Amino acid sequence: MDVNPGLKRFFDDLVWYTRLMGSRRLVGKQVDQRGMHGAVNLVFGPTEQHVWHCLFGDNGFKFHRRRHPQPIGTVTVDQGVFLKMLAGLTSYYTAEMTGKVRVEGEGQSAWVISSTVMQALAAARGGGLRGWFSRWHLRSVLRRSGTGYELQL
């Protein structure tokens, strides 16, 4: 099973963006992470190619490729389910309550996936250049995914 090209683009773009700009420009002051430190592995399939991790602390967060060796938690999500969430076709909470999102380790690890999806959709609903770029980016990710999902705002 290969990594979905849309999923890969979305997370590889987050790796690039958080490395270059940090997380504050991505979410502003909306996410208060004081007191939270560690890494969360995000698993979308059986191989290392299907894994990213989010490393976070008081000064923000950064996404990285591959599995972190000592995560505080691991969140496992099917690629198609994540892309549905990103398209706005299902909510994170529905996916979690139906067992399509699994969390191992510390329970707050799930915020990485839910926050990532909610922030991406909120940015796409916004106005101005940032809103336009966010809509363009999500549509590009969904087109590349080959799922046929259309962005629902």
C-alpha cells in the first residue's frame, strides 16, 4: 500500500512550513501549548513512509517525517478517513467516536490530528490572501489524492 499522494503533499508541506516559519504563523496565538512537551507519531499505514511526527513544546511545534523514537502518544488514522476530514466531509469527532482514529499513549495526543484538520479548514474559510491560498492548497491536496473529494466549507 503506497502513501496517498495528497496526504503526502499535505504533511510534507507542513514539515517544510513549520521548519521554515515555525508554528505561530500557522496558527497564531490560538493554540496554547504551555506545559505540553513531547512528540506524537501520526501513523497512516503499515510502513515508515506512512508516518510523520509532531514535536511540540512551549515555543510551538514542528512536523517531521518518520516516527519519533520516544513519543508520548501515537495516533493512527486511515488515509482515506483523514482526507475526508480534510475535505470537510466528516468531522474528527465522528471519526474518533466510530473507532477510525485510534490513540495509544497519552490521550491528549489526539489534539494534533484534530487541531491540524480544524486549523486547515478554518484558514480555508477565512478571507483575504491567506484564505485564498488555504483553499487553493486544500483543493490541490484533494485533487492529488485521487479520491474525488471536493472541499466542503
